[in-house]
Amino acid sequence: MRYLFVGDSMTIGASGDYTWRYRMWRHLVAQGEPFAVVGPRDALYDRAADAAVSADYADPAFPPHARRHLAGWGEGWLHLAPLIRDVVREHRPDVLLVSLGLIDLGFYTDARQTLANAEHFIAQARAAAPGIRMVMLPVIPNTRADLDADFAGQCAELNTLMAKAVADLDSPSSPLLLASRPDGYDILLDTYDGTHPNAAGEHKLAAAFADAMHQAWGLGSPYAGH
């Protein structure tokens, strides 16, 4: 199985992070089955350089071949939908693990515009690989939602729209799955700044994807934490 991680700043991570991608890689290794992590990028975001140029992962033993991804600091559905067709064609993933939407709502598009970009993403991925599988994480509102009722409403609306779209677009030949919000996820306890996951949050994000694939598709086992 070939996995591609797709996401925004919560997925790419910054210098010194483990990332939830690392936690998921550890989980996949523990399954004992052949797999690969694929994608066109492998770096972390460097705040000083304001660019994705860092290789300073918290675990230097995280192998380069497992660091691959399609994620970007400040990038959302809007930015990655135009790229996904070529990326899928070149890197041939079987499963996309996608965490997007928060940055879109925060800076670029409203809920319905964001949904349109997500649907475009799905169509483009399928155009490159008609049998591709996708698991999507709902938007987890950050601390801005506590202060901005309109933003909180947009997050809730997008999650409702995405749930309907996934149900409508799901097919036996190209399954779509909306994971559940990570169990017990608390932005005060599971992030280091109200948005980006700390170690506890990374485990919970990885678990959301792993458990969804196990429950819906019978892939792997429930997340045990590694």
C-alpha cells in the first residue's frame, strides 16, 4: 500500500516537530505489512526562513523515504487541488490521508467555496487514478473559533457539507471516508499554540486516520500509539 499525506501546517509541521506523519509511519511499521510513503516533498517548515526548507525532525532516525508528503504551511484545498492530479500520476499513491480546510476558512474561502475546491481535488485525484482511496479529517477549529463566532460557524458548516459530499461521492471503485474528529482532542492540551499539534495531538491525529481505515476498510489495526 502506498500512502500520501496531504495537508496544511498541521501536517507539514515545523522544525523540531515529530509530526503526525511520523506517528502514522510508526503505526504502519508496526503492522508488519509492506507499505510506502510517497509524495513530492519531504521538508518541514522553517519559521526563520519562512519556507519549507528544514530537515530538523525531532527524531533524526525518521528515514528520508518516509518523510514524503504533499503539505504546506499556509496551503489548503485551494492550493493543492490544482497539484493533486500530477502528484497522483507521478507518485502513484493508493491512499490519500488528507487534513485540510482550516487554513482555507481562515484566510481564503468560505465554507461553500472550500467545499468546491475539495470536490475539485477529489475529481482531479480520481482523474489520475480512478481507484484511489481517500480519508479526510474534519476541520478541527482552533482558538480563533473561541473568539470569532462567524469563523466557528464556517468550520461547522464545512464539516456538515463535507460529510454530505463524501457520502454522495463515495463509490466502491474509489472509496471516500470522512474520519471522526480525534477522540478527546482538546486544542488547549493537544496543541502547542492553539492550532498545531503537540506530541499528544500528533498521536490523536494519526489515530483518527488509522482507526477510520481499520473500521471502514479493514486495513491494519486500531492505533496503539508508537
